[in-house]
Amino acid sequence: MVKTLQLFFYVLVISFTLGCASNSEVNNESPALNLTACKDPRPQICTREYNPVCGVLKDGSLKTGATGCTSCSSPDVVGYTMGACQ
């Protein structure tokens, strides 16, 4: 339950941050709407492939990962969207 509340808080913060950006900075599609949440237990083994995702870290920063699996293996990542970070 605590993890769910933490994830909700992070998504809320990200949504608020995106809402404060000027129109020229916001894409037609908000990344927060397409966020795939990382679940516990975190993956310990991932396949070696490259299908880039944009990981959302706890502090709200973004980091490109090779796959959703590799991004979610880090405890600092709360979720990801498909495609490399812009």
C-alpha cells in the first residue's frame, strides 16, 4: 500500500511539473499519461536487447534505458514511457 501511495505521489508530481511547462515545451501527448509503473519485486535479470524507454526517476528527472526491464531494475526508477528521452 505504501509503495502504491509513493508511486501515486511521484506521478502526481510529474503531472504537476508537466502542467507548469509552457505550451511550446509540452508535446501533443503527455508522457505521464503513458507511464508504465515499475512493480516490486524489481527484475534482477533482463534480456540483452535495445528497445529504448524514458525512465522517470524518483526526483522527477528522466533517463534513457535500454528496455523497460533494465530501467525498472534500478530502485530509483518509478516508471517509464516508450522511446528515448527527449
